[in-house]
Amino acid sequence: MIESLGAGEGFRGFYTSLTRKYTTRLIRVKASPESCLERVRSRSRQDHVPVSDQQVIEYNKLAAEVSYDWDLEIENDPLAKDNDIISAILVLDREN
């Protein structure tokens, strides 16, 4: 699993190279900008690169503009349960 906004110039080439060797799925995980900001503020700084509130706001604007042929979209506001996410991915894999 790779987490990416998918907004960078190199993402499409990176994704294309992955599809040559691996089965890939594009999954969009959505939450409100307010939820994202609060989650970034409250997460462990030991496990994540610190980012400012302004950076979070800018990243969310970029992510909202990204449009792909998503294989799955997960609404993560309120916070989705791990089992629900796993189940949705397993259903996706069975369908393909």
C-alpha cells in the first residue's frame, strides 16, 4: 500500500510503472478538511513528519482536485473502522 495525494507530476509515471508488475487499485479515502486538520494535529509526531496547519489546508485543496477512475472510495468522516475498510477492499478484489 502506498499513500499519495496523486497530485504530483511524477505520480502518473510511478503508477504506470507499478501497473506493469503488480495488480493495482486506486482507492480514494475522503474526509472533511476539518477532520483532516484535527487528525493531523492530534497524531503522534514520532510516527509522522510534522506539517503546519497551512500545509494541511493546501494538501487538502490539492487532493480535492485530483480525479482518477477510482476503484473504490471510502468515506472516512466519521473515522472508518478498520474492518469496514478491509471488507470493502476484499469485495473489490473479488469483483475484479
